[in-house]
Amino acid sequence: MGEEAAGVVVMDVNSGELLAMASTPTFDPNEFTRGISQENYTGLLNDPRKPLLNKSISGQYPPGSTFKMIVALAALEQGVITPETEAYCNGKHRLGKQTFHCWKHPAGHGKVDLLKGIYQSCDIYFYKIAEKLDIDHIAEMARRLGLEQTYNLGVDGQRKGLIPDRSWKRAYRDEPWYLGETLNVSIGQGAVLATPLQLAVMTARLASGRAVEPSLIMESGGGIKAGAFDHLNVNPLHLRIVRRGMEMVVERVGVAHDSRRKKSAPIQAGKTGTAQVRRITKEQRAEGLHKNDKKPWAEKDHALFVGYAPAENPRIAVSVLVQHGGSGSKVAAPIARRVMDKALELMDKSSVQQSEPVPAPLVNLERT
């Protein structure tokens, strides 16, 4: 297929400044000013990697397991679980006649608490949370963290994504909401959609505990002052628990463990996501056809990663989406690690340059 189809967003956690927004593959805009040929225009339109789409702000994708922090916070805030709440994962979960599978099927994760549910990304744990949690509470937390929103960036093409709830389904489908749909949403699947920009905002809000708003244009006087945003009105203890789970994803035994930086570097925190693009049948699962290496490109899962760094004093938040990239831990997490490394390096260089004293003007001694 050649160049990956991907979108990346990097934000300053404290000011909301967008440090980078990238979408690939790109195209040469000069062709449009000169008069693009019909052949080249048709080629751009028909390219399955969608080079004309700014994926960072216009691409709408299932967020996969990057959505699990929202579900965890909603469940903690509603009191349906505590950090010590445990569930047993044997690889599958039954709801009525339907069977929901964990990504670690058939072995399962065994006994799981909330932290392990996050850093091992156990689907069964979140299915069981979802059975106790109202979809409207999940939707409210998702919106509080920046999903299903557009932002005043002065850039056209932003899409809102979708956070489904009872009123949405009644308005658009004239149907009631079913519990099985909540289970799908709890792992970032079903009807839920988000853009890489929204996922970066979500991550910045998780890292800071504030309603950070993204900005492209610095205000006169140096931009937005750190800490100027309102608090999220989420229990700080609950935020710390979710952040701890995200830290363990990267630095300990989580699903992005292989993407650690060297030990002397600042600790990072994050969450992988691997979002299915089509339903897997029982027969396909039995034959092993649900694995990404068995699928054509257009049927492979989307690979996602969201993260922030340094974990102990967050400065940047990042989201990475690789369209049909496959595994979030194998594909998106290494990209995010390198992006965070580079962003921190550039921020450190900028801070040094700004703090260096301005040299005094040279004085012509012959005229004094």
C-alpha cells in the first residue's frame, strides 16, 4: 500500500497550543492553483488512503480502547465501581444470546481490578462495568473530556464525531437503546466516533484535570496562561487512578510496554487502541481470520495511541491514528513515543533559547 494513512496531533497540556497537526498521505496543493488534470484529481479522489482528507481534524474513527479511560471515570464518578472492584476474565462474556469476546481470547486475563483493566486493556472488565453503567453517563463524561465537539481554530473541515446516547438513537433511528450497545461503546466500538484532535484534547484534559481548549494562534502577550482553564469537576482521586493505569500501560507490564523510552528519560503515560472496522463472525474467529495479518488492508483494524509526558508533570499530549494500521501497541505506540520524545526535545530547546540573556550591544571605544 506504500505510505501509511495516518493523523497525529500534539498539544501543550497547559496552554492548549497545538504544536503539531499532521495528516498523511499529502498532496501537492500547487496542482490545484495551476489547474490539476482530471487524471490526477480522479487519482486523489479514488485513493483509499484519502489524501484529500485532513485526518487530524476531519477523520472520524472508532476510538477503540483509548475510550476506556472515559468509561472508567464515568463508573468511578457514578459510584458503580471502586478502584478495588474485581472481575474475572475468561476471554468471553455472555449477554442474553450474544457472546462478547476479549482481545485476549480464549485465554483471558484472569482476575482483573480497575488498574489491570486499564493497563492490560481487558475488554471483559469493561463489559462488566458497562452492565452497571447508564449510557447517558458515559456520553456525559465523553463530552466533558472533549469528544463530540469542534473548536475555534479558524480552520475549516472539523468534524464532530459521534457520542451516542438514548436521545440520539431515538432521534435518528426511532429505536430504544439496548444494553448490548452500551457494551460495544464501553470499548470504543459501536456508534462512537472521534477525531485525532478530539482524542488529543481528551488526553490533555485527563493529564491536567482542566477543560483545556486547543488553540492554533498565540494571543498577544504570550498565549493562554497555564492553569487558566476551568477544572473538569472530576474527583481528583479518580483522575489519579486513571492516570496511574495509563502510566502502567507504557512503563510497566501494559500493552505498550515495548514502546518504553530509555530509563533515564521522563516517564510517559498512554493508552493503546485497536478499533475494528467490521464485525467478526463466529466462523471467522474460529478460522483465525480476525487477525490483522489475515485481512486485506481495507479490513484491518485502525491503530491508535493517546499519551502524555512527562507523567509526573505533563507538558504535552499526543494522539496517533494509523488508518487500517492493525495493532495499536505495535504500530501507533512506537510512533507516539518518537513524537513525544521530539516534542519534549524541541520544547526544552525553545525554553533554553528564551531564557538566554540578550548580549549587550557592542560599544565603539574609539568614539567614547
